[in-house]
Amino acid sequence: MTKITALLEQMTLEEKIFQLMQLTPNFLSEDDANLTGPLAWMGVTESMVNNVGSVLSAVGAKETIALQKKYMENSRLGIPLLLMADIIHGYRTIFPVTLAIASTWDMELAERSAAIAAKESAVTGIHVTFAPMVDLVRDPRWGRVMESTGEDPFLNSEYARAFVRGFQGDDLAGDMDRVAACVKHFAAYGAAEGGRDYNTVNMSERQLRESYLPAYKAALDEGCEMVMTAFNTVDGIPATGNKWLMRNLLRDEWGFDGMLISDWGAVSEMIPHGVAADGAEAAQKAIEAGVDMEMMTSNYANHLKELVEAGKVDITLIDECVLRVLKLKDKLGLFENPYRAASEEREKEVLLCDEHRAAAREIAAKSCVLLKNEQVLPLRSGQKLALIGPFAESGDILGPWSIWGKQDEAVQLHAGLSARTDLIATAKGCDIDSGSEEQLQEAINAAADADIIVLALGESSEMSGEAGSRGDIRLPQSQLKLIQKLKLLGKPIVVVLFNGRPLDLHGVIEEADALLEAWFPGTEGGNAIADVLFGDVNPSGRLTMSFPYSVGQVPVYYNNYNTGRPLTPQNANERYVSKYLDMPNAPLLPFGYGLSYTSFSYGEVSLSTDELHAEDTLEVSVEVTNTGVVAGGEVVQLYVRDIAGEVVRPLKELKGFRKLQLQPGETEKVTFLITEEQLRYYHTDLQLKSDAGEFHVFVGPNSRDLEAKPFRLVK
């Protein structure tokens, strides 16, 4: 820190302020168009560009090396650029979208995917990735659910840790194949009202702490170097200018001393939010909240100097921010080697190498969730297939955040199946959201001689992701019409879904004989899906978001509260209970759900004691047996309910899980440990503590199909 502090003392006020600015690479180009384009539009000067702290989204080692070289030539004090990018689920080798990776329930696979993404991005010259996104989400209308790991705070926290470990490794300074991670979006971005991106978030502090904050805290406990602010409000104040959130909670309570960056344009967005009259006030609110770097707006650069000179902003606030920026650059070793791992030669060896493709294939296969199977899958050798649908030969299987991936490098479903059999007739049948009678007839003709129809349906990548909110989360009518027409042929239909969110599956799940949720599976998607369809991989994925019966239920999630008039099997015909008149309360498919090509039976759940003392541990055991004829994986899930708390408690909360791999006839005993600490929650005084009294523990294959046992906590 002595070196960094000495450097700070040499910097002018303008140089300090410009270090707190992040721009795209085009601002640093010598193109004359910049003079009347981006530079003029944002009020960016040549001096700002020559001293800017960071650039985002540079492409490839050649560009990053050239940018850094030019920048260092103009840097009076030899301060290097910090290069950042959105590396969400892969750089060039694209893994399944994050929600799909979460469906593996496998932290080692999640960590490995992040480590490979880090290696590929580091060799291109990237220093920081804007990941992981750990926003808890309960509304599938929100397009960014594809970046999340689901609706459960415990599981989200486990994944947050795994992704940070994968990106950063054990030695960020010494391991050039790693990048700094940036957890986002702080905070509660996934709770946007109506599932509409950038919209208002409004909740109690208890709900915020209990459900939405744990995953961010887990990422920081794992050593995550950066935090990104959210676009939304928190308690009526935009996160980017929220002192309580950023200073009181993040800095003081949690002790985070790393770098805090705004999301794209979020400082300026305080003006339309209605909490800042102009850019100067927006800059003041952001710096007072402790935002170290402003992404893609120039309020700091254009106004902080005048605010300091007018006595409205203390220069110590700026110094704190600059120190954190410089500290991260130093931690990454950029002062010694501004180019870090960037190498055009090594880039050719690393990007999309065979090892990375193999990992992408394995993870994609294990992320697939079998939602229905009327003894149609796995496919058998010699069966004639009709591969039909808008995704039959589509390369749009990478997902909306696969910025650096290439669709022409992705293995399409047709290619994956063709590697297994040449008994395939192919037809599109319809486009994503339109179709013609000619296309339908082509599909019917292709299916005429087939034994089984494989129907590849779903969303285009543009239908999810950022700004991809949808009020209707059914498949488009063109696709629903296609499946209806093909159903008339009387042949078994296997639907493979490509999508970035839970869907309302009506019109699909009733018509399909088998339904495989493949998500956006990434570069090796076609091969991975073929592995599952032909049984080389027995599907073991499990949902981490509930699939709604109808969008009218949303938000619908497993860990909900009871009501004073709960719906039960006994009162289902009564009117004055908490229910819909036109649909069930329960989701179509519950959290934790997924089928296999084999079957599993659970023995009776046993407890080591029916009284848990605060200083002791309760053992929960169950025997699980593979009762089928093939080997398979099962995710054994543990839930707990506090029967009577000081405040209302969820009907059940995930507290643990175990992944088993069992041979036919094999039995394994699974034991979970429950401690008093796991039973704590935020009380009315916002203290984290437990209550003595009755609890129920549940064990089973998903959040719906569970066996319960009671116990008491004694304090």
C-alpha cells in the first residue's frame, strides 16, 4: 500500500477523478468520428481519455495489448488500464446459461466452468469479469433469470462461492489464468416489480436480509474483489446513490473494502429516477454512497472537481475511491506487467480447445432436466427420427449473454444427433414466432416414416436476458400449433426445450410424450443433448426455479409463507381460503424437480434425537436405493420448517443436499447435520437468532415430494 499511497500523492485532482471513469474502447481510438460522436455526446475530453481508469469490452489479445500500450504511452504516472468484460457463462467456449449450470446442483462443475471462462478471458487480456450475478429471483417474466441460479438463498449462496472460486482461484496475483470477480447486482435486482427489467424494488429490510442479501455476502466471504450496483431502487433510493446500502451495510457492517462500480449508466439514471436534478447532484450522491467507478457516463469526470472546489464533496471521498481502484490494479500485478496474461499466440491454443469443449459438453448434459418421460426415452439405435422445429438446425443455442461466443462454432442439435444415427428426416416446421402452412406440411412429410418425432422448440436468445422481460411466458403460438398438428400423427413426441427462463408449459407438456429442458446449452449443446437423448448420460438435472402453472400465479416459489386461511386438501372445496378459483396454488413443476431414466426409493427418515440442544447437532438420515435397471444420479434434498416463530416463517427452507450416483440395486445412506445456527432468522429487531420450539425436517427428491419428521429446539 505504500507504493499506492505514494502514487496517489503525486496525482492531480483531475487525474484522480478520471481514474474513476470507465469507457468502451472506441473512446480511445483515434477515429475523427469520436470528436463529434461519443466524445462530444458524453462531454469526454482527450485528457479524460488519457487518464481513464478502466475500459470495458475490448475484444481479443491484439486489441487489449494495443489499448494498454497506447494508454501507457500517454500515462504521466504509468498507471495501467483495468480491462473488464461481461464473461457470464463462458468466453469463447460457451457453457450453458447460469440457470442451467445451477440445475446441475454441482458446485465443482460450476467452479470448473468459471475457471475455464477465466482462463479464456485472461489470455485475451481481460482482468475483471462482471460475474457472478447472484440475484435471487422468483419471477420468470424477468429476462435475466437466465443469469441467476434461482429462487433459493441457500443454494444461490453456494453457487456464489463456487463461481468466485472458479474465476479468482487461490492466488489472483500469481495465477495469470484467473480474473477478478465482480458480484452483482447489489442489491435485490431480481425482485423488480412485475418482472420488468430496471423496475422498482420494494420490500422490508427483513426480507432483504433473509432472502436477497445472503448470496452477495457469500461471494464477498469467498474473497470476491468487486461489487456492481443495481439499477433498481432499495427502500425508495436508487442503489447507486444509496448510502445505507453501500456505506452502512456493504462497507461498515460487512467490512467490504474492495472496489464498487456502477452498472452501465446507473449514475446518470438517478436523474430519471427522480432523486437527482442534474449530473452534478447524481455525481455527488454516487460518490457519497461510495461508488468507486462510474460506468459509461461522465458525471464524475464533468462535475466532481467543481463539487470539491465548492466544498460540496470532501476530497477524501475521492481519495478513498482512487485508492481502491489502484489497489485492485496492484493486486492484479498490472504495475509490474500491464498486459498480464494477454497473448495472441497462447490465445490460439486456449480458446475453444478440446479440453474446454469436453467440459462444456459434460456440463451441458448434466444441466438438462427431464421434465416428463412416458417411457419414450432414451432413444434406441435403429429408430427412425424426425427432427423438427425452429431449433432443429439453429446455432442460436448460446444464450443472450454469450457475447464472445460464435453461433457457427456451436454444435447444433441436428449435428449432435447425426453423429449417432443417419436415420433422420429434418424440417423446420415453423419459425420461432411465425409459421406457414408450407412449413407445417414439410414437417408432416418429414415425420411420415419416423418412429419418433424429436421436436426442438423454445425462445430465441433475444426473448430473454437483459431487457428480455415477457408478460406471456408460453411458447409462441406458431410452435404450439406445430406440436398440435404433429400430435395428430399418433407418433411419440420428444420435445427438447431451448430457453432462458421457466416457461408456462401448457400446450407442450400435455402433448409431449417426453420433455427435456435443455435451456440455452452452449457451444456443445447438440452433442450434450444427443448424449442425454440416447442414454449415454442419464439426466440428473433438477430445477432451481419453480415452473408456474400460469403466469397469473407469479411470483410462485417453494419457500413461501403460510396464510391465516391456508388451502389444504381438507378445505379445497371451500371458498374463503387463500386460493385461485381458476387454477391451483402450486406451480406446475416444483423447485428441485427432475426425472431420471432410473427410479429411486427413499427409506424412512430417521433423526438421532427429537430434541436438539443449542450446542449439539441433530443427525438426519435416510437410505436411498436405485430401484431401476441403469445407473443414475439423484439429488437428495433437506428442508426445515420453523412451526412457530416470532415472525412468519417459510413453509420450508432448503438447508442441505447431497448428489448421489447409484448403480442398479445400490443403496446409500445419506446423513445431514442440523445445528442451531441453521435455524436462525431475522427477528423484529433484525437480529439473527433462533427460537426454541417445534420444527419439522423434510427429506426427499424435490420440494414437493417429502417425508417430514418433527423435532424440538431446546435452549
